[in-house]
Amino acid sequence: MNLTFVHVVDQVQYEPGTAQLAALARRAGWNPVSLPVDYGTSKEAFLQMLLDADPHVVAFRLTGETMEVVDYMAREVRALRPSLPFLFYGPYCRTVTVEAGALPGPGVLLTGEPETAFAALLAAWPLEGMGPLPGVQILGDAASPAEADLFHPDGAPAPELAVFGGPRLLRKGRGTSFFGELGTAPVETTLGSPLGLPPHAGLAAFNHPVESRPRLRPLRPLLDELAALGSALRHIEVRDRPFGWDGEQGERFLDHLEREFPATEFSLRVVPEPDLPAILDRVDRSRCRRLVFELDAADRLAFGRLPEMRDPEALGRALDEASRRGFVTGLLVTVGLPHETPEDIRMKLRFIRDHGVSRARFFPFEPRYGSQLFALCTEEDLLPKGEEGWNREVYAPLDQACMDIEEWHKVWQECMNLSAELQVQAAPTRVESHGGRPR
């Protein structure tokens, strides 16, 4: 049975939480297939890729950012294959209701904790004759007007904290960590990259535009927002540029976290060198759940092909030192950079295994999407003006002639397989569904 996950690229995150469901499906004897789609993919190309995947069930991850495009794609697929079951999951599914008859044909909505609900769904499959399941809503099969929306908010949305600054393009955090864990408040204390620490070459396209000066976010309102979450706040993920540590502002924020939220764990996004030893000395290991690093260059040969790429050898030393001191590590990995071959990407997969990384999150860097994002930023007037603005030489004239679309899909599936494998391994990054200390 092929379970096809349709991945919709959005500006902030790339489908966190899907790896856990893919791993559960594989354990149950299903074949999870990844189908990445960006906002430059045509309807015809999307439908052809879907048919080529020969799906038995199509899974869509629903967020506030992807709701409209998922609604549109689901209707197009339904018109082509009326009997194909759909699976909707993701943070938005837990705060919405589905209007009676809003979706024609078979389908289910995971309204409970996703992994638990999905495991129950797999155990009870097939869909026909399935009885009530906790956290699973079976969708009706009555037709609805084409202009009707699939999903409608049910009361007030879950608490949100602004992430990455932008009011429209750059969206908001939805209560999940970089690695798909629930109950997380993603926060950022700056809205720009401080001078002297340039942005990451790949992930900057999914974050915020580069500035020559940091725009500091006042700490007191940010801390008040965190306090207002009350018991819903289980974990704080600090996503500052650059990578969890930005000098005096980061130090002050960490002081406040330790003093005002003594029972709440946190994760830091960090840069390997030269400040890593000081960070490791400063951080309370019993409360810091994870140190998150970033990987872009596959090896020393690739290092330096693009401006501001990170040294993989320095990163390897940093991961080894963090692990030696007892910290849990995670990696945000950019794949599909210009001049990058499938073997370069597989080298990154070996790097992850060799250094004992406990969680990995992959970001696709696609030429069409980079150009479209730049155009949208310009149109929305979200970019700073002048030389310090967006680096068009990095993001506009990209050429990926060394990897065709079939090779890309194959190696991306390998990335998803490794991410799923790591997600189901026992690690101190998994928490009980009711919160509390890591297991």
C-alpha cells in the first residue's frame, strides 16, 4: 500500500512531524512515498507526479499557511480520482471542524495527537466499516459546492508567537519544534542578522531577509507572551539568528528564561565555532533539551562554493564536543544547493550517521522557489533597500543542471527515510504527550 505524503513548501518550515508518521506507516507494512511540491509547481505537473506515485492513500499536512493550497490540491485530486482516500494531519487539524459534506469521497482527519491517532488508524484499516477511533474523524462523502472551504476555525486558534518577523510572508509559529514535536513555543529575540555573523546560504531563503544591523525585539513583551501561554508551554525553542546566540541579547534572554521559567526546558540554535565552548560552559545541560546546528556544505571541496557556507569539519568537531559533554544534538540540513549532486547529498546523510546526530530536518533548496520568494519579498516591500538587502547573486540565478527531477525525488526520499529512522529511535528529545521532563 503506497501512502503518498504531499509536501507543500512554505516559507518557514518544511513539513515537521511527517517523518514520525512515515516511520509508523513503514512499520505497519505500508510504503510511504514523498511528493514535494512548491508554489511554482503547475497543476498539471502535480497531478502527473501524483499519478506516477500510484497512491492508495494521499496524505496532506494542514497548517494555517498551507490551508488554501491544500484545499485546492485536494479538490483537483478528488476530481481526477473520486474514490482515493485522503488523510489530513498537522497542527491546524486540532483546532478546526469540517463542515458536513465539505469533502466528497472517503477520507480521515487526525484531530488528536498525530502519532497516537495515526497508529490507531493503521491498526483499524481499511477505512470501510471502521468504527469510532480516538483522535480520528471520518469525513463524509456528500458533495459540496466547489467554492466551499474544506476547513473552518472552531473558536479561537491556539496561542501563537511571532517567528521570523514578517507579518504575511514570514508567518507565525504553530506550536511545533523544528523536528515536529508539539507543545513548543518557537521564539526569536532578533528580527535581523547581527553584523559580523552572516546568514546561512541555504536556510536564509526560508527565514528572513538579511540586514546589516540587528533589530532587537524588546524582551519584556516577548517574556509576557510566553508567560501567557501558561501550562500549554512545555518547551521553548530559541531560533535566533545567528543560531541561538547573538551576544548580549541572547545572554540576557537566557538569564530571563532560567529565572522566570525555572521548570521549562529549552533548545538553542547554535553556530559551531568560535563561541561554542563558551555556550556549552554557560548552558544548563539539565534544562537544555537540544543544541541545533546547521549543515550545508557536504565536504571541504563543496565548502566555499557559495558565500557563507559552513565548514563541515568544524561542524563535525562541534557535534562531537557537544555529544562528549552530554548534550543532545539536532541538524537542520539544506539539500539541493546549486552545483550539488546526489552523491553530495548522500555524503551529508553519512555525516549525520557518523556523528551520532539524534534528529535531522531537511530543507529543499529549489531554484524556482528561491526566485519566486525573492519576487514575493520585493512585491510585499519586505526587503531592506540598498546593498545590505537580499543577496540576489545567491538566490536568483540558480542552476541545478547537475541533478534532474527524477534524481532529486529519489535522493529526497532517502533524506525523508533517514529523518523517519531517527524520529523513532529512543532519545531524550521525546516527551510525554502531557509534557514534563524528557524521557
